[in-house]
Amino acid sequence: MRRYPPWLLVLAAGALPFATLFVELLFIFSSLWMGRVYYVFGFLLLVLGLFVVVCAEVALVLTYVHLCAEDWRWWWKAFFAPGSVAVYVLVYAVKYLVFDLKSLSGPVSAALYLGYSLLMVLAVMLAAGTVGFVSSFWFVHYLFSSVKID
């Protein structure tokens, strides 16, 4: 089995959860920063559920790959693999600042926007990482609870 660097696996694992979010991020950013009304909360709930499921599945697959390679240090990788979606959300927030927010009145407004975006990115990383770690923890617990040592 070919070994990839852990940072590459973690960074690539964030692309799948971001794929569930990127369309909804445009509407959320527009309602937060441009004063538009957000009214599709049912779809947001569906996207949130899909995001949680995808984060759990990504963490489970990477944990299984690490355990098959006899790498017992899966804890932080299970947290940072789905948590790396925050890197993609940060890139999207900067892209939104550069291309979509034309009405900012100066560097103070841009700094305020980036500060709030960093707080949002931190919250997304903690939420996605927690979902990934808890699902991997349950998976490993279930996996090794069925092993009988005689």
C-alpha cells in the first residue's frame, strides 16, 4: 500500500465536506454581509445533516486506512481530517471578500470581515473535527470490542 503524507490526506479529506457546504455558503454570506433575507432554513437543515454524515464518513474511512496501515496514532488525524474543511471555508471567505463584497469602505471593514470569518472558520473546524473524532472513537471502540483474545 502506498503511503501518503498525513498532511496531504488530511487536507484532501476536507474537500468532501466542503462540497456539501459551498453552495449554501454563498447564501449565508449574502445574508450576513449584504443584508439579504435568508429564508430556506429547511434546506439549511438538510445541508447540515448531510455535512455531519459526510464528516463522519470521511473520518471513518481515514481512521480505517490508518489502522490497516498499523498506524495507531489516529486520534488527531480523525479530528483534523474533517476539520480541514475550515481551510476551504477560509479560502471561500477570502474569495467572497475579494470578488463579491465591493461595498466595503476600507481596510477596517475588511479587517472586521476577516476577523469574523476567522471566528466562523474556527467554529466550523471545531464542529467538524468533533463529529469526526467522536464517530471514529465509536468506530474503533466497536471494532476492538468485538475482537476476542484467547
